Amino acid sequence: MKKLAIILISIWLPLLGYSQGCTDVDPNEKIKLIGFIQPEFQTNFETGENTFLFNRARLGVAGNIPYDFQYYFVAELSPSFTGQPFLLDAYISYNRFKWAQMAIGQYK
């Protein structure tokens, strides 16, 4: 019985998740600014050099387009990965029906 319960839970739990999206957007909200930074401070005691940089600096927008579309765009702004800003995640989803939602875009 215990094995059957574990099997049922392992099948049922992934069905609760959504296929895409990192933030919830209020249906009445047109645009929501999102993002975060991960700063780093380094010091070299031998030379006395101090440096301050960003490991990650991500800025994005999310929101709703009337009537059944939702968008999500996030850009990586720190120079630590490629040396220049780039688009990290971008998608537009159509979610009119709860049983059939579609999304198109770039996912990292």
C-alpha cells in the first residue's frame, strides 16, 4: 500500500505545476517590473585592491495583454557571462482555456 501511495503521489505532483512562468501577474495589471541583482565584493589583502561587480543582474517585465495573453521578458545585464547584455527568457502565452494553454518563446 505504501508503494502504491508513493507511485500515485509521484504521478500526481508534477501535474500541479505550470509549464512556464516565474511570477504571478494580477489579471488587472498590465505591466510588472521584476528582477534581481547578485553583487560581489572582492578584496586582495596583498595588493590592497578592492573590486565590486555583479555576478547576475537581471531585469524584466511581466504582464497581461488583453484579453487572454500573458508575457514575460527577462534580460541579463551583467557582463560576467558574455560581456554584453542578452535576452535570457522571453515568452508570450495564450491562456484562455485552463485545459489547453500555449506558449511560445525562448526559455533558458
